[in-house]
Amino acid sequence: MYKRLGMSASPSSALGSSGPSVGESCPRLAVKSTEGCVGAAARRTSPRKTSAPAASSAAATPGTTASTRGASFGGTQTGPCEFVQPLVIRDSDASKPLATPNVFFHHRFFLWMPYRMLAYPFVCSQPGCDRRQLSSCGLYKTVRRVIDQVDDYYMGTEYLECGKCHRKLPAWSKEILEQLDICNRLRFPAVLSYHLALDRRVVAELRDRSLGNSATRLYLKLSELHYHDYMERVLNYHTVMQKFSAQFPAQTAVKEVPAYRRVPSARWLLSVYVADCYTRLAELKANITSTFSTVLKMDSTKRVVRKLSGSAKGTAAWSTNVGNEHGQVLMSVLTASEGRGLKEMARGLVSRYQAAGVPLPQLLYVDRDCCGKFHMWAKDLFPQWENLLVRLDIWHFMRRLASCVTTESHPLFVESDSWFDNGTAC
């Protein structure tokens, strides 16, 4: 399947048996031509007409090439990408001893070509190009290793060029992906880092950050699954070679298998998750600002502010949070003073409720200044909410009640060993 696409039968054979690792440069395809790298199937699918040559080749093994003229994907093309499944060798398939174990360590290949397959009108973002439409200029020579749930796969893409400034961009660059609509954008299967990439299905497992679901737990899980897949390939190779050990003793010398490539660290997984959060920043902000309630609670503390370090240390005095009865935070701000310094936060909450058109809050719990003629600053923060009731929250009420009824002669906690007798006497 790889040779029909003009690529090596195994990414490990053309790109190095060990493949890329963290800190190493990504491998490259030895593409000779600059156009028509996907063969006849891509030309039939794309509505664009090109006059470039329709043949290209890549290094299948050192010293040999494989042509892509008349190539096909061997199936129905349904999108701007295609997974190419490697040939799987079983015990019953082998008819003679294998010269190399590389055939057992082939991986899938994902071809991302939105311009050739969708004829998407990508444009150049340079100021002097006046949004000139980009054109295809062959395959991008760097192949990415993508970490999947059970094993790895490789991903290649096309090269796009601006005819005016001659700037070239791979089709998986951020500038190109941002021009796609949401439907086609979701077809891109991975989140890219500097050298490697992480499949989106693995990234999705990091989004549910509940107790026990950390980046370290996911790293251990991926390491176990990848090593199990690697050992299965090794055992399959030794089983096939053992089958011919009696018939061809001279040709059944077991070769050294490719080294096991470890899953990147848990810190790398977390960094990719952060990069994925940046791509969904507008969605996350919308989710946070779409939380409402008719019962609010406002509380200020200095504990968070004391943890500030570096240049931010000493720049704020209070951390104020506004939440609802479900424990969801509507807004969190850092201020230099408590009370009147919260006017900007209050105006933001009022405008948010007005823009959403939801029922206004009816009850606000605070930790101080909830009653009295001259101590109603919490009520004054929200003059637009005329029916808002301000009350002291139950936790601070219990603390103040205990403080009022506790004296030296009537302590709240009895220190005597016979606490039951003293409590009964009270």
C-alpha cells in the first residue's frame, strides 16, 4: 500500500528503523517531483486542473524507488485524508524465511491533503499579497510520528505556495488549519508539537481531569499498551522464523528487531493538552461565561494572594470569587481593596446577565456588611438588581454565633477529660 502511494513500504525502512524520538528532528521523505504525489486517484477526486507532471517517486529502500503513476487508494475516497493500512504478516502467510524483520513493524500512514482532495480556497495571509490564493507544490518532506492509543502512526501532508511572495506552508500549519470550516477542521486527527504529535483521541482522555485521571496515569497507560503491541510484533516475527528453522537452517538467522520507542513523558502529554486548550479558548470562555444562577455567593480571601510570586507578588490584596449554589464559579478577580474596589466586577456580572436574558439573581450571600444602615455596600454594588436580597451566609453565621455564646466561663470546647459530665452540667 505504501509503494502504491509512492512512499516506503514502512516508515521505519525509509526514515530510519528507530523513527523519531523526543528531541530528534523529524524524518523526511525523499520526494523527487514537486507535483502529482498522490497519483491518479487524487487527480480524479480533485476538481482542479493542473499542468504539472503526474509522476513522483520516493525512497522505498536505499537504492530503489517506487513510482506513483496510476496509483489508487484502493477504496472510496471520502475526505481530504486517507489512512493507509500496512501489510500484516501472519504465520500462515509466510512461504519462505524473511530477510529482515521490518515487515512486522510497519505502521499506518495518514495523508492530509485538504487542497488536493477538497479544492479548498486557501489564501496567503501576508499583507502585500491581498489574500492571494495558494496553490499546491508537492509533498511536504517532513513526516510526523503521531502517538496513538495502542501504537504509533505517521502523517504526511502537502506543500502550499503563494504565487506572489513564493511563501510555502505545509497543510498542517496553524495558518492553514484556521482557514478550514469546523467540519473539515475536525478531520485533522492530531495535535502537533515541535517534533511529534498526539492523536486527538488521546488528548480527549486528558479533558476529564477528575481524581485519579492525571497526565501521569495516561502516560503509564499508553506505555503499557505500546509495549504490549511491540512485544506482540516481536513474538510474531520469532514465530515465523521458527517455522522455517528446520527446512532452511542457513537462512533462518534471527535478525535484530527495531528498538522499542518509548512514549514521551507525562510532561509532554500535558504540554500538548495545553496547546489543545488554546485552540478551544473561545469555546472555554463561552462555557465559563454561560454559567448563571438566581442564588449567588460572594466571598473574599487573602490565601490565594499570598501564593503570588515573582513580579506579581504584592500587586493584589484580595481574591474575590462569585459562585452559585452548585459550587460553580461565575467570576474570580484580584483586587487591591475589598468593598468599593469590586465595582468593575459587579458591572461585568450585570452586563453578562443582561446580554444573556436569563432571570436575575434574587439572593446574594456575603461574609460581611449584609445589614445595617451604613453597611450595605454589597447591595450598592448591584443597583440594577432591585429585588436582590443580601444575607449572611450560613458558614460565617455559625462562626459568629459560636463567638457570641463562647466566654471564658462557658467555652465552646471542653478541655477536661470528663467532658460529658461538664457538658451535662452546662
